Amino acid sequence: MSSVLPATHRALTVPEVMDALHLSRFKVYDLIRSRQLKSIKIGRSRRIPADALRTFIEHQLEEAA
């Protein structure tokens, strides 16, 4: 089965973001609440676009430099 959307359009779950950033569930939701990490809500599920995670990481690297 071929994917219509490119891999960059993947939406990650909160646990996937937790694993990628090695952060707690509370901290990931705190980043979402403070609008540092963009997310979407589908029904009761929260998803973080892969591009939003990439942007967040790049922003953090710029601030650290």
C-alpha cells in the first residue's frame, strides 16, 4: 500500500514524542499548552505533526547557540 502523504506529514502520538525527546508526559503536554510545540486534536486524540517536532527542535538548537 503506497502512502499519499510524504513521510514529513506524519503525525506523532504523545508517547512517540516523549520517546523522541526523552521527556515525561507532563512535560510534553506542558509544551503543547504553552504553544511551544504545535499539535492537533482528532476526537479525543492529540497528535503532533512531525514538522512541528522538527521546528521545535530547531528552535531549541538556535536558542542554545
